[in-house]
Amino acid sequence: MRKPTQEITVSQLSGRVLEIVAAFIAERPVRVALSNQVKSLAAVQLKTDTIMLHPLCGLYDLCLCGQVLADRPRVSRDEQPASPSVRSRAASAARRKLAARFGDVEQFDGVFHPTKPLSLSPALSWEAVQMKSRPLPEGLLRNHGMESVLELEAIGGVQLQFDGASTMEELLKQLLAGKLPLEKWTGLPEAEILTVPVRVQETAGFPVLWEKIEMIIAGIRKHVNEYAECYRRSSVTRTADPRPRFSADRGRLDGSRLARAMAEMKAGQRPKPFSRPCIEWQQVFRPEQHLIAIGIDIYSLGGEGNSRALPLALLQATQDLGVDSMIYAFEDFLLPLAADRWCYLHMPHIIKTARDPFEPTVWRKLERLMFRRREADDAEKTAAACCPQLQMRTLTRALTEHGIDDGYRNFGLFYTAGRDFKEPPVNRYGNQYQRIARSVDEQIKRCKDKLGGDWHFVLSLPEELKLAGAANGQVSSAIAG
């Protein structure tokens, strides 16, 4: 038994490296996910060959869980995790075999290292994984004192509409009672999804917030103008000049020009009785041919500097351009349904559709969401989540639906992901940056293939996600937040 000499935590390694190491030990494909909600710091799920680790676990812990998967210990196939005695025997056998196969593996530290005084062992189950219980945030059950109406779109064929004070309370009651349909999506295998589109009704403005918005936009007005002008220059349409050109010896004789040609001769000028069509082109910006979709995670409005200025700048530039636009603000939460079940509550707030004019009501609706962000309690902020691939799916679906038959030739996709959490939002679903980046790129490519035309992109994503993007994808060229 060797004392560990290298302290490498799993959070220091990429998801791809973790899965390669685990697959090498287990001698089979293995999926590795990180979560600080794992109750026993590490868990092995035999049915799906999945290893769940707390971010503070070490490289030895990953190898130990991989050896447990290789041994395939017998466990009950019911929903209950294995008993402590079964877990302990499986861990002890895995330690011995791991030392025999790879003697140097004990140089890496971990919470389950043989030299540790605590007799801990990874959780073991056929399918269920015990997670830390967390109460529903009280902030979700109130409307922060605003007496507006949230109009919820139909969910599973049922139209839900309540006054603002009871909307979320009634929704969560039906969710916990199992009365709402949950979606399982391969792009987010860690949780079941409940999508609740919300139409934000116009409310009275908040003067303090409006002044803050005006101050931010005033501070970046130069950059807003520069971006709008850059967009116009790169989005011009070439059209033929309808006016003919006149010549003294080229083209077709124009009878309407004979009288003028005689006058030009008498005045000592060279007559031009011939005309020919124009072969020059004019550069024209046609706003009616443009459709821009803007998606904003509302928690990106609560930071400082670029994280908050960028979405406001994109909105102001879109208004200045006078193009058609649709605006969605995302307010998502990750909620526990049971010990091993999670629900991703996906709430796209519809601020503006493509057919709505860009009026001051748009800014007032945005003020309302900024007020929610400011008044959110700690529990609500803890439950807040940002799943870029799911938000991008909603945004591109709306863009495809409105843009496919309306004669648009130019499209824009502007998206800012939330990032001002106590931990990177994508870490809630494990260190799977490549998978998330690939899914975001796939959503964008699918939308481009359906609509065609010319495209403009502005994406603001967490730096870890940008670095995980493919070289030729939109994620890799995003602005790092």
C-alpha cells in the first residue's frame, strides 16, 4: 500500500479524458458525470455503465469505480441501492484487483484511497443513484409582489392560466403530483424536461431599472452603432439600377432622345441619341428581408460588464436596424422530484414575436425580468440552471417556424448564456462540455439547412464550453463569458 503523491481531482480533467480513463479500467464504454449532489461522493450505476463523482473526488476514485464496473458485482435490480455490506465487499475486491493490475495507481489521491482513515466506499446500484435532497426554492412560489398575469402556453393539451401570485405554486403542485407530461431528451439525459412557454404581459415599468438600462446603453452606444453599421454593410442586397445609360455611339437608337440630340449638336455638345440598360449594381439594405432571433438567459442580465451589456447592446442594435425580430428570455430551474429523479423546468419567456413591432413595451417586459433577477432569493438562485443546448433548441425551432415561409433571405441568431452562478451552469450535468457543444452546433446547423440564406451569429457562452467546441462550429467562435 503506497501513500498518494499526486493530488489530481476529477474536476481538473475534461469529460473526454475521464471517460477514456474509466473505459480503459472497466474494459467497456463508460459514461462519467460530475455532480456536487451525489450523496456518497461517488456512485456506480451498472445498468447504464455510468459513474457519478463529486468534483472533489480524485483520480484514484475514478479508477476504483471503473474497476467496480469491470467486476460487475451482483446487485438487486430493484430501485433500491446496494446495502453497505455489498458496497464494502465490492470496493475491497476492486481495490485488490486494481492494485494487481496497475500497481502505480495508488500514487494518485482520492477520498476512497486505501490509506484514508475513513472506511468509505462508492455507492452501488443497478439503476438508482441517491442524490442529496434539496427543498423546492420558496422564491419560485411567489411573484415578487407584482400583480401581473403570466399566461402559460398549453402543456400536454391543458391551458394553464392563473394570477401571478399562484401561477408557480399551482404549476409545481401539478408537477410533483405527476400530472404534467415530462420529456426525455437525448441532449439532456440527466433530467426529465418540463417546458412551460410563458407570454410576458406588459406591466408598469420600474424607473430605477429603466434608468440603469439607459445608462448601460449610453455607455456602449458607440459600440452599438458600430455593430449596427457593420451588420448593414455585410447584409446589403445587390439590385440593378433601373435608370438607362445614354451614349453617342453604343446601344440602341432611342427615338425619344432625337430632339434632345439636335439641341445638344446646336449647343456644340456631343449628342447622345443611343441608350443601353444599366449594368451597374446598387448596394441596398432591406430590413424586411431580415429576421433575427435573440435568446437571453435572464441570469446573464445580473452580472457586470460584458455579461450584462452584451444582451442589451444586441437588443438596441436590433431595434436600430429596424429588422423583424423575435426575443426569448429563458428562466430555467433544476428541481428534485425524488431521491434520484430531477426535473429541468424550462421556461422560455416570449418577450416579442416576429410579427410584433419593437415598441417600448419590449423594454418594459425586460425590466420585469430584471426585477425578478434582482429580487430572487438564495434558494431560487441555487436552483437556477442554464442548459445551452435546450435553450438553443427552443430558439432555433421558433426561428424555423417563423422564417421558413415568410420570404426572409437573411437570418441572425443572437444568444447569451447565463454564467453568474456559484458554479458553471453546465457542471450541473457533469463535465460533458464536448457533448453540450456538439448539441448546440447541431441545433444551429439543422436550422441553417432548413432556412438557407445568409446568416449572422453572436453567441456568448462559458469559456469551458467555447474551448470544447468543434473547430468549424459556431460554439468555438463564440464570445467567451
